[in-house]
Amino acid sequence: MEKTIGEVVKTVRLKKKLTQQQVAEKANISQPYYNMIENDREHPPTIYAIEKVADVLDFDAERRKRLIKLLEIKRIKYEQGRLDKQKQRFGIRPPKSDECRFVPVLGHISADKLIGFTGREYPANWVEDCEYCPPEINDPLAYSWNVDGDSMEPKISPGDRVIVSPNTKAKTGEVVAVDQEGKQILKRIHFRVNQIVLTSDNPKYRPIFWKIKNRPKILGKVVRIIKRP
């Protein structure tokens, strides 16, 4: 039985007499990226890419389940390796294997402009990556976003990642992801008697005011900020 992601997809591709280029084009990914998958490069592929490849190669349920399991194992090993390097460099204790959990990264959230998002449920192709989630964040619906925009600087900068917990109630003054009619933003929320005010940490951006009766949907509280170099 194949032991790696690359071995699984390559075995099926060769049986179907397809080239790497043909699979990549049908999966809507680049040929070099597909080559990286087959060669089991250190950095794990995204779940979106793996699912697209599985669709193109017409994986049955059992083989697809095995592929996803191999991806989970690869991500854990990759993340543990990254955390081991952090420990060596900064003296950070890496998590034990039973502490490891990952949340999906749903593309980009804007800190200064509205973009589309439907709420807790999202299409599979929104999942770009996975992010390590510390054990103290135990919300099973938690997910992560890459941040665009500078309205939450200096606390949250473009390129950072945030983990959002839909099941954690936000208090006045805390940072949240907010949805209003399919539009989503990242702001600091303030509850007042008859209105909700969304503010930015960057003073060049004006507050956004909502009447209580038209209150936006709070997607979740930002429970972790992952700074990027």
C-alpha cells in the first residue's frame, strides 16, 4: 500500500495513463505545484488542491479518505518540525502530538473593506491552508483567515493570520469578524444602548455605526493573532 500522498496520486495517475500536466490542468492548479505533490515536498499541499486532484483522478471513498488522512499526518509532522525549529531558536516548547489540532484557513479577510462571506458554512475551495490551533482554543468550528488591509494596525497587520471562534461571545472592545448581508469585515466591536459601533485601531479609518434592529451578524471573536515576519 502507498505510504505517502505522492505515491497515492502517482499510482492512480499512471493507471489512468494521464500526464502530470493533464491532471494539473483539470484540477486547475499549476504543473509545478502538482509535481510538488507527487514528489512529496516538505511543505504540505492545501486541502483544496488535494480534493481537486482526487476529483480528477476519480478516487473512490476509501482512497479519498486515506489521502486526507495522509495529508493530516503530513501537516502535523510539518507543523511539529516548524515548532521544533522555533523551540531551538526561541526556547518555545512545541506541543505534544495529542495537543496538535489544525483549523482551516479561509483565504483572506479584509481589515478595511467589505468582501463576500456567507457565515459559518463556506465552500471547500475557500480552504487555502491549515493553521495550528493551540489546545486552549477548543471551539470545533474555529477557523483562520489571512489579514488584508491596515485598519487594525498596529495590533493586526497585513499578512498576519487570525483565528476566529464562532462559539466565543465577544465583549465590548474586543476584535471580531462581522457579517452583514454576506459582507464580512474585521473590526473592534462596541455595544451601546441602541446601536453597535465597529471601530478600527488605525485612526485614519472612521467608525461604522449599526442600529440594533439592523445589527450585523457576529461571525466570531478573534481569539488568536499569528504575526508574520
